[in-house]
Amino acid sequence: MPRFEYKVVPAPSRGIKAKGVKRAEDRFALALATVMNEHGAEGWDYIRADILPAEERSGLTSKQTVYHNMLIFRRELAEPIEDGTEDQVEAEDRLALAPPADMAEETGDQAMDDAAEEPDTAPEPEPEAEDSPPLAAQ
């Protein structure tokens, strides 16, 4: 079964000026074709364009969701060696992705949810004996 690696790049947001290209739509098409041809020359196949949300800071304390146009490319990886040598391990290490830094930190709501799921391991206090007389002050 073939294995692929993927590359996601931002779509151009402006057109490219060129001789004979007058309209804004044509300039944008030229910019898009240039990005696609550059990646195609490197062996990447164009898959699709997606609009993806991203949470970004807005000021000191607030956040807002912005949308980015992304181009997705893929290319086939060389077949791994079946005997499990270092080449296969290196290819897998190259593909491994670390989680984003903002996802690694827990928010307060997540910490509260995690605490609610954990069983309470503290021993219950013993009830006081009712039949013992109160201590008299001397």
C-alpha cells in the first residue's frame, strides 16, 4: 500500500503583476498557478484547497477565530524496507508531529473536568461517638 506525505501551504492572498496580465482575476490566477507549479516541480501533487479556522490573539486577553485559505499537496513516499531497519524508523520519525503548544496546556475547564473524573481517594473522616460524655472544662 503506498504511503504519502502531505504539505499544507497558505494560498496566495494577492495577485502577481506580469506583462500582459491586466485584470485582478488573471493576476490572482497567475499567483496560484505559480505556487502550484513550484510544488509540482518538487514532486508534490495538488489535492485540494481548504478554508480552515484558527484561533488567534486579539489584544491582551481576547481571542478571535480567523479563517485561512490553505492548499494541500501530497507525494508518495519511497517504500519502506520490510526488515525494520533504521530507514523505516527515520521515515516514521520524520512524519511524527508534535501537538501544538497551545493544545498541550490545559485550560481551567479541562482541569476541572479531569478532576471530576478522578475518583476521590481521600479517606472519609470517622464519625464522632455520640455516647461519650462531653469533656468538662477545668
